[in-house]
Amino acid sequence: MITTSDLKKGLIIEMDGELYRIVDWQHIKLARGSAQVRMKLRNLRSGATISHTCQAGSRFARARLDRAHVQYLYHEGDLYTFMDNDTFEQTLMKADDLGDGVNYLKDNLELDILSYEDEPIEVELPITVNLEVTHTEPGYKGDTATGGTKPATLETGLTIQVPLFVDIGDVIKVDTRYGTYLERM
């Protein structure tokens, strides 16, 4: 059990039989009465975001998640296939469960799957991935007074802003947390 003093962003708690990830929280002290904690929670199964207010000192059950190191193999339609590196068992996940993570999945990418009671809940991508630029317009030096950017489509279909010097065929490092360009490889 954890109390409201142990709360932090990203923590997964179990409430009313559902799993929630804490998106944001704040401690509120009112002039009269006891302090309250207002939380913004995201349901891990449905993806819905809710607000929840409770008294300071309330207790919650911490969800015990299993972590498996897996390798992405392929996708067929709406299903994505991952293989456990230790047991070689394959796990299927729907695109809806992966969310924006599908934009960074590349063959043989190694990542972690979090599961609760043998049900895969979500994937934890590496912080950065290397992706090849498949389409971008030519960038001309001197178009801007400061460093300019242009849109580029990557091998997974993701479109991000890149500096003008990036060309088709370049491999770039992308931050999976924010979907931004980091550097050219």
C-alpha cells in the first residue's frame, strides 16, 4: 500500500479493480478542513483519463506489474507481434494498446512489455531510436537567419521536424518521449 505522500508521476496504482497511471497530481491545503490530493489518472486498459480527489493520507494499492524484455518482430493488420528474449514466447498487442509507440517500432527493436496478471498492458520504448529518413524536401542554406527546420517522413511513417541539412537516406536519432529530432547518425 502507498499513501498520498508517496505519489509521483508515472506510478501505477490499482483503484476499483482498474489500473491507473498517475499523469499529474497536486496537494491542496484548504483554509479550513484537511488537505486534499487532486490526481489526473489514465486508465491503462481503456486509455480514458479521469480526475480523482481524495483526502491527504489516503492509501492505494500499488499495482505489481511484470516486466519482460522483448523484441519486436512484425505486424499484421492491427496486431503487433513481440518475442520474449528469455522464453521465446510470442505476445500479440493491438495498435490501440500501443498508442503512439507504433510510430517507433522497427524490426528487431528491443523494448519492455509491462503485463498485469499475464495480460500485456503497455510497452516501454527505449528513450531513443534510430530511424531512416524516407522523404523530405531539399533544404537550402540561407533560407533563414537562424537554424530552420523542415518536415521529414521516417521509415515507420512518422513525420517530424528536422534541420535543413538532413536528406533522404540519412539515419537520425529520435526521442520517443517527445517525438523530436536529436541528431544525425
